[in-house]
Amino acid sequence: MLESCNKDPVSENWWLQIGAKSNITVGYWPKEIVPGLLNRAEDAGWGGIAMTKENEDIPPMGGGQFPDGFYDHAAYFKEVRYMLKGLEQVIPTYCDSFTEHADGTGCYALQNDKDTWLEGWRYRFLFGGPGGNCGT
């Protein structure tokens, strides 16, 4: 799966697309709400968010289990790529600098498989967890 963020050359608004062949549009951001992007981004991020009302248990994410190496138990991204100026697609490698973040409450976790490429999946990671009352 390819994620790409493209700047529309006419409107200068941003599009997020997934799918190497289908290019499914996931998001659209008018340039006015992301003025920090101007012509490019310094960072890219992938992941998920689970939210609830105040004083309620946090919902599960993914399959409701912590990442354990099984891709049917947690949410995941595979074939992660980003684009450089000129629309050059780059596949992250173990040499790239990454910051990993799980919420810190113990409700969710992250398993980065950047050093264990699987044929056809390339750079990938799992994330998720059971949610619940996690001290929030």
C-alpha cells in the first residue's frame, strides 16, 4: 500500500491517497488549515487514534490485542512509503531515523518490524491494544 501526500498544483491544497494502483483519496486539506506545509513537509507520520468521551473507557484499537507479530490481531501498515520533491517514492529502511510513540497509558502498543522485511510487505509495523480504563 502506498501512501502519498500530493500538493494540487492549481489550488495548492493537499491530497492524501493510498493504494499503489487505485489511488484512493483519503483526505483533503485546504492550504489555509495547514499553512506550515507551504511547499513541503519536514516529517511524515503513520498510525491511529482511538478516542472517547471524558471519563469513559478508551475503546480498543486494531483487533483489540497488543501487537504480537500476528497481523490479524492488531492494526498495521505495510509497504509504507513517502514522497520526496519531484514525486520520488522512498521506502524507509532501518537506517532512517524514526520516532515511535504509543500513548503511554498501557492501553496500546507498537511493534515496529522495520528490520524484518517481509517479501511484498517491505517496511511495516503493527499497533493497537485492548483499550479500557488506562488511567486517563
